Amino acid sequence: MELKNNRLSDMVATDPQSFALLDPGCDSRYRSIVNKLDRMIELVREQPDFNLTNDMDQLLDSMKEHFCSENDVLKLVDFPHSTAHRFDHYSIFTDAAEVGHLFSKGDDVVYNRLSRVRRIFLEHIHVHDRLFEEFLMS
């Protein structure tokens, strides 16, 4: 029996803490991804047996769409650090996909791993994307 979960797709960002570490000028796609991660972390903490399969699929789709479009722009403008930037995208996506796999196996380390994905995603924004932004502004 497949459990359905549409909480994330219907969710409205009302918790100001969700975006506390994000720059207010941050792309809405970043906010969407971080908001999904925050909600998933909260669900796993409150209900460890909650089925996150659909939520993980939505998260991975959002990440893939965002990273692929950003990778296209990196290439288009010939960003000198594009290889490291794209690799960081790949690393974050791979970590998130691994969390989905662990969840599907019933592994209990999902909470810590989701928190790690959130942390490295925010680090990416503050390091790699800031560097890219500075390049675009110069």
C-alpha cells in the first residue's frame, strides 16, 4: 500500500525561522528548497515513521531543476569557477538522493542526513553562489 503525502506541495511558508539563514534577496527557488528541507526535518523529528517518499521526490525534482538551470547560466557566462560550482551542485544532489534511498530502506539516520543536506545547501549559497554573484556584478 502506497502512502500519499502532499503536505509539502500545499505548504505555505509562514515560519520566519525557516529562512533565517537565507539572504532576503535569495532566489525563491532556494527558499522553496530550504523550506521543503525544513518541513521534512520537522516531520521526521515529530513523526519518525512518516512516509517521506513523495516529499523526497519533490525535493529532488526541485533541486534538479534549479541546479540544471544554474549550470546552464554558469556555462553561458563562462564563469571561471564553474567546474567547482557544478561539482558542488552534484554533491548536494547526490547527498539528497542518498537520503531518499536510506529512507526507502527504513534507515533511521534520515533526520541527521536531512539536516546535513540543508547545511551544505546553505553553505553552497553563501560560498559558491556569492562568488558567482560577485563575478556577475563585476
